[in-house]
Amino acid sequence: MPPELRWREWMLRVEAVIFAAAEPVGRETLARVVGKDCSIDLLIDDLQEELRDRPYEIVFVAGGCQHRTRSRFAGSIRASQASTRSAAPALSDFEAMVLMAIAYFQPITRGDLSKIFGKEVSRDTIAALRNANFLASGPRSPTPGAPYTYETTKHFLTAFGMQTLRDLPDIEALEDAGLLSRNGVARELDTAEEPEREEDG
């Protein structure tokens, strides 16, 4: 097969694998499709260029490549009310704030989260974030009682379009922009109260 046709075939194979995959596809996986001597990065560059005028693109998230609809079409997709493959679960304001704290301070215990927020972070809140596949158990804390810690998952990176946790906005930059105050988290809870749970019996 002539080199240009072989390259085109490799592009199609790589795009097919990325399109069909439920999770971001790593370079090692793609190399199994086209051979380890092929430059995956150059193939992806050519695919991204080819998709430049399409409503979807190939992006790097969570250590791999994934097909994503371009953000400017999000409103149209929402307006259509069509069921989508990657519909992320809706989080309450409080759940989102707890997830943000875990992302920045992981591994972290539920007790430490409660200290940050000045009130108990319930097991239900942690369960909701785990059920959304945003959290996993981390190592046991070296503190008395060895409580569980929590860490974010690869799905968390995927859902928020990040390659690694280094892509989180810098805390100091958020503070400088007035978007976050480490000392003001508890005050924010006035408008983001954790839902009350009905007592048993």
C-alpha cells in the first residue's frame, strides 16, 4: 500500500477506535491498532486538522484521546433534549463544592472535609459523588482510627476535560480573581446548604 494511503488508513483506524470507546483511549491502545513505529501524535494532529470545521473534535483528557462535541454546540444539544452518551449527573451546589475541595486537597477524609466546611459532610454526599463515579477510596489516613480518604477518579478528569490534576486552576489564582477564598468556604454554605435527610422511623 502506498505510504499516503497507509497513513490515511491509520487515521481512519485511530478515529474509529476513539469514536467507539466509552473512555479516553491511551497511546498504548492506539499503537496496537497502527503499530508502535507510527507516530500517534502526528496521526492525532492530522485528525484534529481534518475535523477543524466539524461540530466535534478529538481532545486529550485523562491521559487519553476522546471524541467531544465542541462546546459552542452545547446549547443546541441541550435544546434538542436528545439523550446523549456522556450526560453527567447533576450535582447540587454543596456536592460540587465538596468535590472541588476533594480535588484540591486529596487524599482527604470526610472529617477533614467537615472541618473545611464548618459542618458535617454526610455519607450521603460522599455516596452521591461516588455513584457519579467522581470519587474513589484513597489510602487510609495515618490519623487515629485510620479513616478512609477520598480521591478523584479518571472519570472526574474526563468529565471536566482535564488531562491531569495539574490542570486544576491554581488556588492562588482563583483567590486573586475573587472566585475562591479558603477562609470563606463556610460563608458560601449559606446559599449551598446540604439537603436535609429524613430521619428513619
